[in-house]
Amino acid sequence: MSRGSAGCRSEIRKSGTLTPLEDATMSKYTVVVADALRARFFSLQDSMTPEVESSPRLMERECLVNPEKTKTSAQRREKSNNGRVFEDHRERHALEGQRHFTGLIIREALKQTRKADSHSLVLVAGRKTLGMIRETLSSIKTNGLAIQEWDRDLTGESPQKIQELLAKRKLVPAMKKPDRQSRK
């Protein structure tokens, strides 16, 4: 299994397991931030000590890397007997690979929403990737799940920055400063 971008693997990587208390306090939002190379899966988690820590906090739970995008150009090309390089069907193959990856993203997103008992799925991706996600989602039953979208590539951003940008667009709750009054 090869390492991909930002520590993600070509298969799903768990970023942390939840304790029963963390699982119980998790917010009802699942956030997916994706591009053609990788998809990051987040949930909002309430603080167990709101008088000391900011809350809710966007926590990365999983990461998925598109194995087609991690191949080198030499692996993608085939040589004929006379040494000429042929890249027949390369665009079609890339599109099929991206559709397959989009399907993996949707399956994992729905798995994460069920696991967290989420009521809202927030999808953030570049225009082309988001279009492919929409196309895939249109054929899947989502059972009343509220789906919100934003066509912006945030895959390189920190969880705090992603939450700040999503909160400005009112897609997720903003992080609140610690409630120091409750300590008295």
C-alpha cells in the first residue's frame, strides 16, 4: 500500500478512533473535502470541557487517496515493440478512474454519516469533482440526509481553516470560544 498526499494511503486511513464519550458528543455533521487526488472525511465534535476548549471542532476521521492519480507517468504508458509510446484511451481511462474514485468517496461519506448518525452531509470540492459527485449521488437513495455543497478546493487546508470557511458560509456551526463563566 503506497502513501499518497498528506499521509493518506491508497486505501482508507483512520485518523483516530473515537471513545464512546467522544462518539456520543459528536455533532450531526459529516464534511467531505475532496479533489481528484484525495478525499478527507470530517465530523464536528463537541468539547468534553467547554470551559477550557473551543467547541465544536472539525476532526478528520478518514482520508482516501485515488490510486489512479498516484501512478507515475511511466506506469500509465505502454510501449510498443518499436519503442514508440502509445497513450490510447488515456482520457477515457482517467475519466473511468475518477468515476470509480467518486463512487468510493460517496460510499465512504454515507458510511461516515451512518456511523455518526449525521443529519447533514457537507460536500466541498472543485467544480469538476463536485459535478462527478453530484452525478453519482443522483442515483443513490440518501434517506432524507440534508446535502449541502460548495464548489471550492480546500483539500490542502487545516481542519480549523476548513471549519472557519464553512462557518462563514453557514454550512457548519462556528467554533465557539471556551465558556469560562461555567467554571465559577
